[in-house]
Amino acid sequence: MGFRRFLSLPVAVVLVLIGFVYHTVVFLVIEPWLSLSTAPGLFNALFFTGLGVMAVLCYVIAVLKDPGRIPSSYMPDLEDSGVTLHSKGR
């Protein structure tokens, strides 16, 4: 069931967007500016690659992980006067 959520249009759009930003920065900005054969260019490309991998990993975990539920034993504190349970429409 978790992998089925991963195959939706919004998830694919986000992954394509991350890939587009990665390709644009590494191959269209860093390569012509610093060249990937120099130490600063390679460092910048590796750094941005690390950031991209972490972003994709966090996104995959957020999509596949169950956020949890409110415990059945939860009861709001009704004696606290600062908490309003209902908003009054005026």
C-alpha cells in the first residue's frame, strides 16, 4: 500500500522538478562557470548532489511514512479557560 501512494501524479511532478533543478544547477550553471574538472567545480557539484540526495530521501520518507493517529485515550483539557473548542462566527 505504501508504494502505491508513491506512484501518483503529484509525487512524479515533484521528483521531476527536483531532477530539473539538479540538472540545471550542475550541468548548466556549475559546468560552464567552474568546470567539473576543477576542484571548486567538483566540490560544488558534489555538495549540490548531496543536498539533492537528502531532499529526495526526505521526500520519499515523507510520502511513504504513516504520520500516525490521535490516541483513543486523548481527552482535551476542558478546564483550561484559554482553550476554545468552538469558534464563534460573527
